[in-house]
Amino acid sequence: MRIATILLASALAAAGSAAVAHAGTNLVTNGGFEQTSPSVTTSTQFGTGKLNGFTASQFITGWTGNNGYELWFPSATASTTQDAYSEWGQGSNSNTGVEKLWSGSAPTVTASPDGGAFIGLDGDPTNGVSSSISQAISNLVSGSTYTVSFDWAGAQLQSRTGATTEQLAVSFGGSTQNTNVLNNASKGFTGWQTASFNFVANAANETLSFLSIGTPTGYPPVALLDGVSVQKVAVPEPSSLALLGAGLVGLGLVIRRRRTARKSDKV
């Protein structure tokens, strides 16, 4: 059986290597939100929001925010200790002094599995716009399946109190899938979790977007996001499948010969 084992192992290894060669490449630019241009080092609003003399900007490399309330945090510690430079917080003409995430009396916001910077998307549609962020993904193969993975959590701004819910709607390739709904106690933090969805690309270029959906109206239900990746689902090439098939055929022949030899010995 040694020869048969070697044949099978070789075929499986070759097929596996071919599959791995076409998977594992993250097509997302700056999926951890670490890169900013110009350089930003403190909690800051991004997107196109404009109020109280403050105008947000698209400073996160590779990403575009909308006209909602989107915040970039350089770290977990900064998210709970720095008032965000924004249309509502520090640096504006209407400084609440509490445009940061709750911690202390509630579960403290922790670093995401990806570490470093992350973003917060306010899901309150009071102003008619729920927060979202998007990126154009290129070098896709139409008809192929891609896995969108990310880390996310539910949190709240210190400018409000009360229980909230958080959810993300993920769109890619012309379709949308929603995460589960997180129930968050007043001043709460839900902890990070990882989510993954499979989408089929309809063209070589698609837009990946995350829309924050929160309740109730008038509260700050914030969905945190980090560690975004888009990877093609590995499919073994025909040559690899043929090699695997040849290995299995070889294994069958070896087993058959051994059985025939045993029967001959008994005669």
C-alpha cells in the first residue's frame, strides 16, 4: 500500500497547491484603515458631513464615506478618551465634549482582532442619512465567487444614553447581505466578532460598501468596523483535478493488483 499512499498524497498535494495559488490575495486597499492622507493621528470625522463650521474629508486611503456621521479612531484607547474632531465634537462651534465611545462604567472598548485603527458608523437615520463607507474593488473575475470578511462590533457615543441595536448591510456584486442584529445595553460595547459573506462578481470592477443600520431614532447606535478583506474562493484548475483523478485511478489499480495477487497465493 506504500506506493498507493504516495500516489494519492502526491495528487492531493498538487491539487491543493493549485487551489492555494489562486486564493489568499486580499483585494481590498487599506482594509485595516491604518493609512490616512494627509496623516491623521487623533479621532476624526470623515466623509462629506458639514455642520457648525466643520467639514469632513475623505482622508482614509482607499475608502469613501457618505454624508452621515462616520468617525475614524486611531486606537481603542483613543476611541474612549479623545473627543472626535467633528461637526459635533472638539474643534467645532458646538462642542459637546463627549464625541467619544463609552467605557469605564460599561464594558471597555477593546482593540479589534486586526488591531490599530478602526472606524465607527452611526446608524441613526435622524438626518435622513445612515452612515456608510465604500471602496471600488478591481481585478475581479465576472462570475467568480468572493468572500468578504471583516471584524465588527456595536458601541455608543457618550453624547447619549439608552439601549440600542447595531447591524451592518454589506453590498457587493449587485447584492446585499446583512449581519445579525446586536443588542447593546446603555453605555455598552458588544465586543468584536468576525463575519463573512460570499458574493458573486458581475463585472471586473464592483463596489464594496458597508451601511450602518441602528435603532432607535435619536440615539447613537454605532457599528465599529475593521479588518476588511475580499478574497476569491479557491477553485482547483482542471489540470489539478485531472491529476487528482489519475492518482485515484492509480490507487484503484494498485489495490486491485494486490487483491488479485492474494487470491493467486491462496490457490
